[in-house]
Amino acid sequence: MKLVRTFLIVPALLITVACIAPISEISMCGIKINDTRKSLENLKLEIVAKDNDMIKYRTENGNDLSITFENNKVVFMENDWLQEVKGNQPLFSDFLFGQTTLKDIRDKFSTNGFSYGNMLFPTETHLIAFNCFEFDSENNEILVTITKMPLDEENVTEENVSSKFKLDALIIADKSYLDKIWGEDKIFDPNYKKIKP
């Protein structure tokens, strides 16, 4: 019986690991910024939406991966958590959806990064924060962490608010593309620095 379980567990682990890149590689499912549109032909994921400049896939762990193109090159990849605990592993980083806090992210990178203007948005139920971090890499890709906090969160203070925001989505994007869609005005943390892949 133990052998049967091993045969069932190992393929499942391989499927999961296949779409999680090594932390040192700035990619999602092996796709990188500036890859050609043709490079996506090797992705064996279900397509859930598609238009001329974007393809949205359903990942192995039940989340969404949206890939945007400009001039047939990958310029924007967004991994959205669909709120299932079993799908809490993003396609990039060792963070966890629904668990990693904005404080954890700041502590890991030793900076709050930067934001495009005021990237703090209220919805009917949550407050959403966008924090951007530039990689010290050849492409200078931008990692955007999207965290959220319920509007009815209790006992929020200025000291603990960053611990109340939990990771909900990750974006890896081309710097010039983000400047184009979100504007070039940025607010930098006093401790701003590029992060290592």
C-alpha cells in the first residue's frame, strides 16, 4: 500500500514543481519577460480567457496566470490567488498567498520598494496595496506584490498595519511597460534598493 501511495504522490509533486521556477530565475512556469509569444506553446495549462494581447491560464494548483504581450513579446505576468488554501503557493517566490504579510515582504527585501503614485485601493470589502520592487537583473524586471486587508480588520494600528495585509497576487513585469500603463511618477521608500533574483 505504501508503494502505491508513493506512485500517486510523486507524479503529483512533479506536476506541482514543474510550474514553480527556482527562486533565482525570474519567471512564471518557465516564461520570462521578453520571451516571444511562441514560447507559450509549450505551456500545458488550460486557457480560460484570450484576446489579441493577453492569455489567461488556469494553473495546476487552481489559480490564474495572465500573460500580456506587446509586439509579440511577454511584458506582464500576473499570478492571482483564487482563495483556495491548497493553491497558496505562487508561481514565483517562497511567499504564500493568504499568509505572507506585507511586513514579511518588506523584511525579506529590506525595503518597501516603490509605488506608482498612490497604489492603495479600497474595494467594497478590502483595502488593496501594490508594492513594487525592481530586480537587479539584466532586464530590470519589476516584481509587484499585491496584498489586501479586510476593511473590518480589528485592532489595526500604525505599528501593525503592514502585518494585516496578506499576499493576494504577484506580478512580474517589464519596467517600461508598467511606466506606460501606470505612469512614470513613482514614490520611493527612503531605503529603496534593487532586489536580488
